[in-house]
Amino acid sequence: MAEPAVWVTLCWSLAPRHVHEMRLLVPAGSTVASALELGVAQCVQNPGSKDNASLSSLRFQQPGIWGKKVPWTHVVHADDRIELYRPLKVDPKVARRQRFKRQGKGRTGLFANRKNGSAAGY
């Protein structure tokens, strides 16, 4: 016999290093979209909650469960961690190139240890 309700965790972040988590009791067979709607409804019922404005603005972001992207119609299971991902502001490859350029070519990474008198990378 199926459980009437399951516990899931809803996680989101509007800024780097500011993660919000909410534990929800959702009906069995609920989708990711319905779990988010339930979370928004729960925030509205608690007017003192700091998560009210932040959670309602996340309806158009990409959802995932335990680090893997899923569609909004995906059915959640017990103890799932539903994560709402922000869009990337900078391409990770570009960010790495910029970090490497700032650090310099001879001090870090593969080119840190080299023979005396040789050029970087050799």
C-alpha cells in the first residue's frame, strides 16, 4: 500500500553562499511543480518568514533532484532533495580562463614546478 504523504526538501539560492531549505510534506505522487506550489503556499501562510519573496520568484528556474536536472513533471519520492538552479552569469570556461590569467602563467597549476632556466610549460 502506498504512503499517503512523503517528506521532501526544497532548496534554492538567490545569491552565492545563501542557501535556503524548506522541509515539506507532500502527497504521494506529487510532481516537482506541485511541490514548489505547496512550498510557496506554506511561505504565504507564515508572514514572518524571510523566504516569502525569494521562493515565489523561482518558478521559472531549472529544477533538479540531488544534482540532476529533471522536468517539472517529474514525480518526487520520499526524501528527495528538490533543487532550483539559478542561471549562470558567466560561462565556467571563461571564468577559469580569467582566473588563470589573473594568477599568472608560472606560479600555479601544471606550470608551477619547472626546471631552472626553462620556459613555463616545459
